[in-house]
Amino acid sequence: MSRIYNEKIDFEFDEEIYTVKEWEDAIKNGWIWNDCGCGYWVKDDMKSKDEVFSTPPLDATHVTWYSK
């Protein structure tokens, strides 16, 4: 199963980019949680419109995170 990645990452604007492993570690260690911002799944420098706290990673390799 895969998702649609339809927006190119803007590396100047999308500053917080994590690998899926780094993302999972940040959640596990309490550094990031649902109420402190929002994030989207990324693959091949393209992001999806699927929010990370409401969908599984599937084939994503990274997360772009936007803190509040």
C-alpha cells in the first residue's frame, strides 16, 4: 500500500525533517506530541497531505514537522 506524495519539499520552509525512525524515537521519548504541531509523511523529497498522527507511515521515509 502506498500514498500520494504531491508537494515538493521546500527545504528553506520545511526545516524540521526527520527520518521515520527519528520521528518514532521523538514520539517515544516525548519530544514531540500531537498538540505541539502537525506533520506530514515524505518520500523522495515530496510530501503528502496525510497528517502523521492520523495515518500510518506506509511507504514514507521521512516526516516534515511544523511546530506551533
